[in-house]
Amino acid sequence: MRQTEIPLRRNFDGLNRQQLLIYARELGEHRQRERGLEHTISQREQQMRELAAASIAAQEEERQYIAFEVHDRIAQTLAAAFQQLQTLESMTQTDPKTRQVAVRASSLVREAIRESRNIMNDLHPPVLDEFGIAPLIEEELRSFQEQTHCQVRFDVDYPKRPPSDVEMALYRIFHEALINIRRHAPGARKVTVSLAYTGQAVSLQVQDDGPGFDVEEALQAKRVGGLMSMRRRADILGGQFEIISSLSQGTRVSVLVPVNGNNRKGGQGR
């Protein structure tokens, strides 16, 4: 008896190919949607970086404006008042009580002038615009050493200045790191700062031998306002930010910021 082969396998194979084509088409459409979503996310991230960069630039402009206003409206008036009090002191040589009041008033005005200059420097240090970040770091480290009696070291290899937004970001990061040492590492006996410009990128490192802290614990406890600000400034410029610390081992803040336009994510040049 002759047996006839029933083409079940052919029909089954045909059905499998059809399913595979459907799956392949669906997979292709899914991948296309995924690429579109990735592109959209990338655009949104770039827009967020640009908005953050514009926000920081606006903040710096406002800081500079306020610093000028403090100088023109307050510091100048205080300086004039101080001169008048100096004159009053010389006119009251024969009146000890009046002279004592004038001397005390002069001392208070002198302190107000000093504080107004500190405010102007915190808002927008004029040294940064005119001479760059290296002399400004050196000046602040010298003041820090005088006030804390902490040993400081500044290693610098900075043959030329990068764009102004890079210098401003690096200065803000350095300044925040130094503030953190004052607040959280008063027992630090040595602070080392290094600044280097290779032509392609600028690196800044601030290290202290203070008590240190648990970075992960600080992140979880959200005690990281200053740290997040430093990280954001580096990220806006396409840079890398890192903080390494542990209990009894001190803290090291490191940042690397590119200066060539291809790697920059935001900001403006000089």
C-alpha cells in the first residue's frame, strides 16, 4: 500500500516564517521607537544642560551687578565716612572723651569696609576677571593659612588662561571645597591644591588631611548641597567630578574640565 506524505511540515514551516517576519517587523519598529526615544532623551538632557548653564551665567551676571552696586553705593560711602571720622579724630586731640568716640566709630566703619569688600569678593572676585584663577587661589590660600594656621601648598602648572566660564566654574568649586574644609574639617593641618592646564583640559584638586566623612552616608542623608553644586558646575562644562573621602583619611575633591569646544556641553567662552 502506497503511503502519501502529508505536507504538515511545510505548512508549519510557512507559519513559523510568517511569525518570524511579524516578530522581526515588530522588533524593528520597537527598535526604531527606542532610538527615537533615546534621541528625544538626549535632546532633553542637552536642553537641561543648556538651561542650567544659562541659569548659572545669569546668576554670575547678577552677582557681578550686586558686587558693583555694593562697591558704588556702600563701600564708597563708608570710605567717605571713614575719612570724615579720621578728620574728627584729629580735631578732638584736646577732648579725650570725644576722641574716644571718634576712634571707636572709625574702627566700626573700617570693619564695615572690610566686610563689604569680603561680600564683593564672594559675589564676584575682581581678581578673577583681571588676573585669572591662579593668583586668586593663591590669595585665598594665603588668607586661609593666616586665619586657620593650617599648612597650605599650591602646585600650579597654568601657562595660559582657559575660557572665562571654565575659570569661574573652577573657582566656585575651589571656593566651595575650601568652605567645606572650614566648616567640616577644622582639625585639618594640611591643605594641598593643584591646578594644571594641559591645553585640552584643566584639572583642579583640593585635598585635606581632616577627619573625612562617609560620602555615601552624606548622599543618603542629603547633606550634599555644596557637593551637588560642584558636580553640576563640572557636568555643565562636560567635565568630570569626583570626591573621595573616608573617616580619618581626609578628603580629596577632583575635577577635570575640557576646554575644547567638541567636548563642552554648555557655557560660553571668554
